[in-house]
Amino acid sequence: PAPYRGEGGGMLTEKEQLIVDAAYWRGQFDLSQERVSALLRAVDEMPGWIAVIKAERIRQDAKWGEQNHDDFKWLSILVEEVGELAKAILENDPHGVEELTHCAAVCVQWMDAINNRAALKSKEGT
């Protein structure tokens, strides 16, 4: 992505850069500086970890597309991520928090899938 600037014209924080990169990888390649500033203002209103999880969700969508698995498949995806987290913890990997972020993002995506299923059933029932 292009070298965007923060509100005061300075370099982006690590969190801000993560959000911009996630938007870039989602396919929003036309990010103007104004759009980046608006995105960062919205993210600043979120607690830090929620913003990081949201960015990871955007990255997952860009990589895998919309996922509509059954609950057993979601469970297997989550357990795989938990296994990677356990490995990182056992190995004292300083990047273990990234695996924890992946776990949280998978849980959020699973909840979205459940809501999407319920909405589809409701729509079919009408």
C-alpha cells in the first residue's frame, strides 16, 4: 500500500498500518488519504484489540472469501487455530498473540455464519 499519513501528518502507528493494510488486501486499492483518515478515525473509536481482530477478519475475507461452513467445520477450523496457539505458547513464541487474534477472528466469523444461516432460514420461511 501507499505510504499514508496519520491525522497529524506523521507516520501511522502499527495499529493504523494494520487497518490500512487489511483494507488494501481486501481489494480497496483506491484508498485516498481522505478515506484512510476516515477509516482510522472510525477504528480509533474501537478498543485496540477489537480493531486488530476486525483487521484480521478483513484479511481472512480477502484470502478465503465468504465462508459458510456448518458448525462442525467451523469447530475444526477453530481447533486448528487453537492448536497453533498452543504450539506458540509451548515454544514461547513472541508472535503467539497473532495466533490468539486468529482464534478470535475465526470465532467472530463463525458467529457471522450462524447469523447468516438464521437470516437465510427466516427469509426462506417468509
